[in-house]
Amino acid sequence: MAGPRAGPRFAEALRFWHRLGWINFGGPAGQIALMHAELVERRRWVDEATFLHGLNYCMLLPGPEAMQLATYLGWRLHGIRGGVAAGALFVLPAALVMALLGWVYMRFGSVPAVAAALAGVQAAVLGIIAHAVLRIGRRVMRTAFAGALALAALLAIAADAPFPLVVAGAALAGLVVWRLAPRWLPQEAAHGAVAEGAARAFALRPALRHAAGVAGVCLLLWWLPLLAVRVWLGGDSTAWAMGVFFSKAALVTLGGAYAVLPYVAQQAVEVHGWLAPEQMLVGLGLAESTPGPLILVLEFVGFVGGWQHPDLASPLASALLGAGVTVWATFLPSFLFVLPAAPWIERLREWPAASATLAAITAAVVGVIAHLALWFGWQLLAHRPLAEGAFVLALALLAWLGLARWRWNIVAVVLGAGALGVLAQAGGVVG
């Protein structure tokens, strides 16, 4: 593959991030696959090593890893303004869609039938994920050790091992192999990009001051609006309680949305009483079938909770306030985790021990994404009638072939798949 092209203008990148925000279906695996296909393979704005290195770091953080990866890649292209734009646009379109669907649900009691279009989009996402697993796997699986780590990670996740434990185990394995059998690692991981002494020869004090300044700004932006809500509505208001609760939840979402959903559901339903269990399930279904991070189910919780426990005269205004507070408290911490550390993420490649550790994490991540692809495929196909399942599988195969062999535009693949889903419903194939 050719090397990265010259970086895009900020306006060009802004258009890309905006468009991505409307089509990033498929949860973290699909979103990471989509960014890899567009930014590494098609546009070549970033190289493979930068993409995988950023992914490794973001997989270690609490919060939505795909949104954090977009933030990091935006920073790589255009500094802090690029990181803020990429992270915000990754979430905002989906947040608008979720608010609209929340209003429809609360106003009319049901969501319009969009299952056919979503079935087509989800089939395309399955093809996109399979394409990404194969493309990334070919680059990462260069040693038997890497292949063993990927398989071990896949089996561990399938056995419900905690995601942080899988990552920690891979990191430890990489460090041990670097010490005892470095030949098992790719050459650049075994020896690092540069000598360790040279890696330390950068201006530490200015870098720390800059990181502390960015972190301070992020902290203020996170908490000042929430404190303003407390001053405005009081400490016993629904919106303030949501701001505090979802800020805490943002710090414990290691392992992705599924790892934190049981905790959130228990607190939101049983402790705070913001919504009923069946409403929580509706929110999860909406988050699964719309663009954006799966953790946007929390916005639905904030919307419904605000509607049913209003702080303002209008239930809709209260619901929008609850949704806004929830989105702010959930996603603002991601900027705090990524932007201050962004210059240091690249430095990690310069230390041999860190490079070996991250190479092992990369191999494990391939296994995790492969498991997500298998899980997503099972969820998509297991409970459908035979004809409908065959249509979905054929559409996923077509999407994979289009990307792998014919280099189709990924946006056209997603939109075309949605249109084919609607046509299949008209023909009686999809219910």
C-alpha cells in the first residue's frame, strides 16, 4: 500500500467527520472498521501504524473507544481543533437522531417501522467488519505469537472474561516475550523505533505544562455546565442527579458499553426510578440500530427520565435538558482522556518495552474485533426467517466483496444497503 498522502485541509476533514457521524453504524467494531477503510486505505490521511497505535491506547480507556479514536486521529490531522471537531461530530448526529426517536417514543408510544432499512445497513456493517478483520489481521498476524494472542483474546471474550483483563494479559505477555524471546515479536516491536536514550531526549517540562493546561480546560468544560445546572435547578433536581451519575458512569465504562449497561440499568431503573425496565430495553434497541456509539443508550435514559421526572414546566423541555446533560457528562470525559495525552501516545512507539507491549495488545484487539464480528453476525442472523437471513447474509457478502475486490465507496455501500433493505421489504423478503 502507498504511504500516507499529504494531510487534508481542515474544511475537508470537517466534511468527512460530519458525514461519518451520520453513517457510523455497527458499534465499535463497525465504526473502527469504517474509519480504517476511509482514513488508512482510501484517503491515506494516516498510516497503518498510527491508526493501530491510537487504537491500542483508546482500547485501554474508559468510554467509547471508537469516538476516542476519532478524536485522536482528528488531533493527528489538525491538532486540538481537529480532535474536538472529530470527537464532537462522531457523536452529535447520532445524538440528534436519538433525541428525535425518544420524542416519537414518548409522544406516540412506538417507533416507526424502520426494520427493513436497518436490516440492510446492519448487513453492510457485517461485511465492513469482516473486511476490517481480514485487512488488519494480515498486517498484524506476522508471527505465531501474534496469532496465538488473537485467538486467546477471542476465546477469552467469548467466555465472558472482562475486557480490561484481556488487555492486561496481552500487555503482560508482550512484555514477558520482549524480555525472554524477542524474536517472537515483529522486528520494530522487539527493538523499538529508536534507542531508549534518544526517546527520552525531548522537552519534558514544556510537554507536561501543555498537557496539564489542556487537561485543566477539559475539566472546567466538563463540570462548569453541570454545576450551573445545580445552581439553576437545585441539588435535588433530576438533571443534576443525572449529571453526577453519568459523570461517574463515564469513568467506569472500561470494556465498552455492554460492560457498564447492567450497572446503569440497575441504578437508573431501580435506584433512581427514571424509567421502567421495558423502556430501558427500547433504548438499547434504538442505540443498537442507529448510528453513533452504543453508549448513546444513556441519552435515551436521560430523555425518558427527564420527561417522566420533569424539572421544567414542559415535559419535552425537561427531556431535552436530561438528554443534553447526559450526553455532556458521558462524552466530555473522553476529550480529557485523549487530548492531553495525544502528544505522548506517539512517544510510546519510541520505547522498545512499550512498543512490544502495544504490539501484543494490537494482536489481542484483532481477536476482540473478530469476536465482535462473530457476535454481531449471530445476533443479525440467528432469529430471522430463512429467506430473510439468506438475504442479509448475501448483502453482507456483497458489501465485503465490494470493499475488498472492487474498492467501493463505503458511504455508498451503507446507503445502498439500506435502500436494498427497503426494496426487499416491498418484495416480501424482509418482514
